[in-house]
Amino acid sequence: MVKRKNYSTGKDAEQMEKALKFAEENKDTSLNKIAKDFGVSRKALTNRKTGEVEVIAQVGPKGKLSKEEEKILAKHLIEMAAIGFGYNAFQVTELVRTYMNKKDIKISNSWVFGFLNRHPEISKRRAQSLEKQRLGVMNEKTIQDYFDLLGVAFKKCKDLSNGHNLSPGRVFAADEVGFSNENTQGYILTRKGTKHAFTIATNINNHVTIMAVAAANGWVGSEFFLLAGIRQRPAFNAEMKKYFPEAQVEMTPKGYMTEESFIEWVKFFLKHISQVRGDPSLWCLLVVDGHCSHTYSLDALKLLNESRVMLICLPSHATHILQVHDVAIFHPLKEQFKSSMSKWKTKNGLNFQLHNFPEVLSAAWENANSCLTIKNGFRTTGLWPLNINWLKENKSKIPKVISPNDQFKMICLNHNRNSQNGSEELLNKCSYLDLAIPKSINKPKQENKLDQDLDLAYHQAEIHVKKFKTSQKNISSSQKNQNQIGEPYDKAKILNEPERLDKLKLKLENQKKNAKTKIPTKEDKKLLKCKTSPVDFEGSEEWFPSSQSSSNARNKKKM
């Protein structure tokens, strides 16, 4: 059976275009001969030559959208996904149905799959949730400032090391990873038609944090475990020594890193890097995130400074693209841990205890922390070899902070379309999406005095909210600048002088003294005079007497 040729796409369409072009240039040649030479149908060539059929005619029934409309839709989907508002298959069908203004028409997932086949530049990807804080803080300037800081740090280490450049054995990255109850479920095989498939979860009954460290040459540091509680767990420690001989276990109130535990980790870290750093007189570089437990511990910073280790903090809310462990190690570690846990449950049942945790973790930890994976993580994040132009090569990883409505309007208006299917019409019909439009407070109508009082109250509430937001912005911006590179890097941004540590210590002590005694302002006194309830803050009794003392004072005046 002869296969029917498709002149809309593929090689057949190319041959048809070549045949039409040859027929226009050589009008004396018969169409029958041209069709035979180019291997196309004479009837199809004649219909396209006379204009009865389009040059690239669509096979089958007429599509829901024209080719020009599908191009606009494809570009819209790509650009909306770039700013964090991507569509799924159902939302695409709703968008097309709304644009066509036909509620009864059926647009199934098969149309979406056909649309994807016609537009290979679009692919289906699993989206990662990005917090609003990361979207607001993570921008190109912040990322470029971080890499500029890395360039200064590399040069500073070279100068302090008498001209010796940093080697991969002296560039370290550290981060925490936590393990708690097993909450995520994967796919399982069960009877077809089963509505509720489940697996029995395993409870660790304690939050376990591991401080992991690695070097750019593929070296993996010893493990540092944090458990929730006060007393040590003898059974856990015994199993830990069996599977992780050089590991150390510390207890914290909730199992998370604190300033005290970070000091212990720094001592543990400095003890183990001697096997990889080489000459102890040469400076090293350590990159961590900007958590307060890492940057506000003066004792830890002194220890690192005395041991010739320079500490650099990552920008806030950018660890998912710049932290070596988050990019390359922790995701496969979690997947390997789930697999090891499933094998352990199949072999030993559901009686999982905390002391069984090292056994399950050991195989997953070894597989995830391979030498090749660590080197790839350092290269991907631009830490080693140092890539100052990382931002230019990875601009797609930085989301565009643009209002979705403005972006949508800009996309639609950039396309030249006629008035019948204009972009304004598409924009108006998609107004039901209502993306990120802030709604103002609905004020009641002024029908009587009560409504007027309510209107005044709404107005005062709006003023207080605006003042509060501006004050919070000022506070957050100051904290953001401190947490981006750490408190010790305010001036030179590199910690290497003991004098700066003393100045920082005095500054923190003064802040603590000022926080204890609150001096009231004139606005506070005016505000407190209007209050009838007692004031609940420290030091208020000195300048705002209680109701009982004020009544006694009045009685004395009368007497």
C-alpha cells in the first residue's frame, strides 16, 4: 500500500515548495514533468499553482487556532513561565476556550499534546516552587556583587599567602541538611482502578541535622550530626561510630544549628581539613549561607581567622542556585535515602528507631557524595574554577521580577494582529486570571453618622498600615545588607584584622544595652495617654504610672 504524502510538514512540503519555485521560473516546462522530477503529486502541484489550495495546506479538519494565533500562544507560554506564572495543560485549554469565546466547545488534552508536537520549542517540565522572598531578593545585581566579592576574596587569599594562588584543596563549601518524618510519597504499583493507594510512613521521632562540607578537589569532610534534646543517645552514638567512625554528635534544643553548635563544628572542621589543605600557613576559603548562627558568632570567626580560613557568605535566598550542596548533592542524597529506607522496611519491618538512622544513611551518603558529583557542583555554581562571568552564562536561572499583568499586556501588544483577533481582545477575555492585582479596602457608603465614623476608621487604618510597611521595608533592607555578606564585612567585606572584631564586639554590646532600656518619645507618650489599659513593656512604670498610683496622687492633691 502506497503511503499518502503529507505536503504540510516534513520533506514532502520542502519538495513541494521547490517544485512550485521551479514552475514559476520555468513556465514552458509542463507541470506533469515537474511533478515527476520532484516526486510530488501532479494534482496537488496544480491546485497550489492555481491557488485553489494553500502552499502549506493543513491535513485533516480545521484547527482550533490559526498558525499565527498558535505562535502568539507559544510565545506567551514561554514568557509567562520565565516570570514564574507558567500554565499547566488544563489552564492552557481554559485560556484557549476563553479566547475563542465558546464555553461549550471541548478542548481536550489531546489538543494540547498536538500543540506541543507542532511547537517543539515548548516542553513539559516539573516546576519547582520558588518562594516570594527568593523572587524579590534574588536579582542580577545581588548575584554579580557576590561574584565580585569572590574575586576580591581570591585575590586577598593570594596576597596573604605570599603570592600562592588558591588550590582546589583549599576552597570549601558547607551546608546543613535535615531529616525528619517521611512525608513524601512516590509512585507504587497496585490494582487498576484503586482510588486510594497508600504506604505506611516511617517516623524518625527526632529531627536530625547534618553539617556537610566538601572541597573543590572532591574531598568530603567528616559528618557533624545535630540531634534534638539535651542528653546524649548512647544507642545512636554506638551505631554512628560503626558506620561513620570520624563523625561527631552534638545535642541542640530543636536539632538545628545554633551559635554554640556552630563553634563546635568550626573546631571539628579545622581539625579535619589538615589532611587536604596542605601547608597550614596558606589561607583557605570557606563558603556558607548567611544564617545568623554562621555570621554572628564572634568566637567562631576568631577561630577561623586564627587558622587562616576566610569566611564568605552566600546572598540571601540564592542558595538553590549558588550553594554547592543544594545544587549537586542534597537532592540525590534524599532520593538515595528514600530508596535505602524502603529496602530497610522490606527487610526489617516497620519498627524503625533513631539508632537505625546511621545504617540507612550510610549507603545513601556514600553514593551521593562522590568525587565527580562534588566537582560538578563546584563548577556549576561558579565557585571553582572561579567564574566571574557566571551571571552572563546562567541568566535563565535568575527569574524576571515583573508584574504578571504588565508582562502579559506587553506580550500581547508586541504582536501585530488585526482588529478582529486583536491582542486587546485576548487581554480583555483573559482578565479572569486576575494575576497579582492588589484589591483596595472596600469602604462603606456614607448613609449616616455611623457610616461616616467607619469611613474615618478605614482611612486611619490605611495610614497606619502604610507607616508600618515603610518601617518594615527599612528594617528588612538594613538586615538584608547585613545578612548578604555577614556583619564582619561591613567595610572591607573581608575579615582579616583583629581590630574589626573588637569594634564589632563593642557595637553588639552597645546594642544590647540600648535594647534593655527603652526611652519613650513624644509620640509614644501621646499615644499612651489615649490608652486606658496598662502598658506591657519593660521600663514603662518609670514614666507611665499605673492607675492605682495615679489615683493616690489625686487624693493627695485634694487633701
